Amino acid sequence: MAVYTARDGRAALETEFKLIGSHADLRNAFDALNGGSETVRRLHSTYHDTLDDDLWRRGLTLRIRDAGAESAEVTLKEERGANVQRREWTVPARGDGLIAYRFPQAVTGTRTAGVSERDLVPRFETDVVRRSKDVSFGATRVELSLDSGQITAAGRRVDIAELEFELVRGSTAAMLAAARRLVGPHRLAVGSRSKAARGMALLGASSPTPKAVNPAVLSSDTVGGAFGKVVGSVAAHLMGNVAAVAGQDPEGVHQLRVGLRRLRCALLVFGNRGNPGAAVIDHAARHALGKLGRARDADVFVLETLDGLGDCGGRLTGLRRAAESHRSLAYDDVRRLLAGETFNRLLVDVMATTVDPLPLVHEPSRPLIRAASATLARRHRKVVRTGADFATLTAPQRHRVRIAVKKLRYACTYLAGLREQESTEHYLACLAQLQQRLGLANDAIVAVRLANDLAATPAEASGSLLVRAWCRDRLRALEPDLRCAWDAFAAAKPFW
């Protein structure tokens, strides 16, 4: 058995980005970029982990790659979600028989605690034909690779078709700009999952639907620095849910909508509204929210409203059938969104913003602590003004209150860490309670609308009457709690 360690325990920083599509479209895109001479290699890789997938659950993958001609290497990589940069440790693999890998010192401790290199076993394999060439964009040089092949795990297989950009030198922004230009003309989409993630999914070890993680914004941060942290967390949230949404996962749709709202709020809180790039991102995010909203409303109607009512003696059968058909059409729209040019260019723009956030920020060098209070006060005043005389407001007026509350709450999640936790708890609890009550009321109102829209036959109309009656009762029952939630928020002392 041969044991190898990474050179001096130091990692290389890999900067890469990939697009996916049909083999023909990817080949056309590859050919469209002029570069150096093309090389072709056959790459066979075996991914190792414990039987309990300990490395994967810790955000690491270990690969042994055979590139032919007695060239083999062992690579330990970080799975970094949306980040175009990730650390990797690579060493030559020499010797016969099983190759054991000693974790580099940089990832020992909590990252690999309890994981023994002796327990690593083959988990899945990739077999890829890689066509590569160097392409230059001004001073930036990129290795462009067209990968085609298969991933094999536990007797199951899935095809690989990817166009990978790996930065050799120069600007990451220039590399992403080149990828962005290929999206529309060649019908390509942003690749949101690594080969390792797809292999683990074949084994049934895919990660749960990612939820939003708020970055640690500090009082010492500038506005630009804070925005960069927020956009980084938003990018990971968005990219982590694209695959889930494509698989018609209701929670994925919900989380993708949350990510897009967080993105728009970050532009509102930190952004330079006069920047054309910010306007493009905001417009694309708003368009995506509209498409996803139809699917989310259908999910709630079928999985919460209709399932909550039960069968009702068969009276909901016709309406449920119509609702399922409506839901299927809504997800068709979502799949077209995910494959479309506008959404994929949005993803590239978000990734580019994680690399260079400052152009989209108003006064990026301004100390965050000075800007935070003014920002939160402005959003708080908007909620109070929109919700004045709350008990008398109509449903459309309360909808506007709900939108203002969401924006305030997202702003608070970004900036509340600048204050002591004890001073923020009561205000944030009141705000969360108000948002939750407004959301429940909105779900009932949307259910009434859908029940009306779907009642095209007598059988559907019978179920529609039941749903509308149930929703009216629900709204009446919610009203006292909703008013109390508003009064509690209005009386809460702002923490800034």
C-alpha cells in the first residue's frame, strides 16, 4: 500500500465554471471559441468515500484519476456549492494496488474528525472523453474542455455532457463573461452540480434542499464588503436549488423563490440603483419569481389546501384532477425558465457579482455601521406607512403590507448581527410572527382564486364551493391573530 500526502499540506485554488446542454450544442459552443490546438484525453476516475459517505457530508470528495500513459493522481476537493473557486489538494498516485490517502493538515481536525483513510472505499466512477484547448480573452487565458461520458454507481448510469471553463491566468470576470455569451445562442444552461454531486445522487446520498444561510456581517465591514458576503450566500442558495426545482421538488421551488427575493432585497439595501448591471439582475430575478410563483401557488393549493380538506366524500375529485393538471403545466413553465437564456444569464451575473461585487454597490467604501440604521429605519417606516389602519385594509392592501414586511425582514437578517442579540430578539420575533400570519392569510386568498379559476365543470365547481367556504372560515379564524400580530409589531421598539 502506498500512502501519499499533499505537497506541504498546501492547496491549489481551482477557478472553474461549467455549462450544460446537448452534446451537439456543447460541441458547437466549443467550436465557436477560437483557441489553440485541440487535445483529446480519456479520463477514468474513481471516487472514494466511507460506506457512510463521511467525506461527502463534510463537503469533501476524494478522487483517483487515471489519465493514461502511467499518469494518475489523487485529488481531495472541497465541494463549495456556487463558488467558482474551491480548494483542492493533488498528488501523484504511484505504486501498485490500493492507494491510501493521508489527509493534508489543512483539512484535518473538524473537517475529517472520525474519518479514517483506511475506511475509504470506491463509491462510483466516471469515464470521460475530454477535448481541451486554450482560449484567450484579452489577457485572460482559459482551458476550455468539452466533456462527454458517463457516471456509474451501484449499477446505475447517467450521461455527462459539460463545457468546462478553467481559469489559467487573468480575470475570473472575463471568463464568466465569455460563458455568458454562449448561453443564449447555443441553448446552454449553467451547470449547478459537480460530477461528484451527480455520482452521489445516483447512490441516494444527495444533499437535502439547501436553505438560506445568513452571512456573518460585522460592524467593521464596509457596505461593499457586506454586500459581497450576502451575494455569496445568495449564490450558494440559488445554485443549490436549481437541480431540486428541475426535479419538481416543491421545497426547491420555495427555496429558489426565497433566494431570488433575498437577491432583490440585497440590491435594494446595498445596491446602486443607477447601475445597469443591477437593473438587469433585478429584472431577471423578478421575471423568474413570477414563473416560480405560479408553481408555488399550485403546490400550496394541492399539497396543503386540498390535502388538508381530505376527500370530502369524493366531492374534491374533479377539482383535484384539474389542480394537478394546472400544477403540471406550471412546472412545465418552470422547466422552460430553468433552461432559458434570461434565467441562466442571471445565474452567471450572480456568480460574477460574487467575484466583483463593488460595481453594483452604492458607496461601497462607506462603513456599514453608519448605513445600517438609516436603511432599516427607511424599511420600517415603509411597513408602518403601508399598514396604517391595519384593521380596515383590503386584501390587496394587506398584500402590499406583506411585501413590505418581507423586505424589512430580509434587511434585518442581513444587518441585525450588528447589534447585541438581546436587543434584536423581540423586534425580530414580532416581525416574523407578522410575516407568518400574513402568509397564511395570503395562502387562503390565493386558494379562493385558484378554486374559482379551476371550476370549469359541475364536478369541479362542487369542489370549488367547498374550498371557498373552508378558506373563508380560515380567514375569519386568522383575523384576530393577524390583528394582534400587527399591533405587537407596531408597538415593538426598533433595535437600531
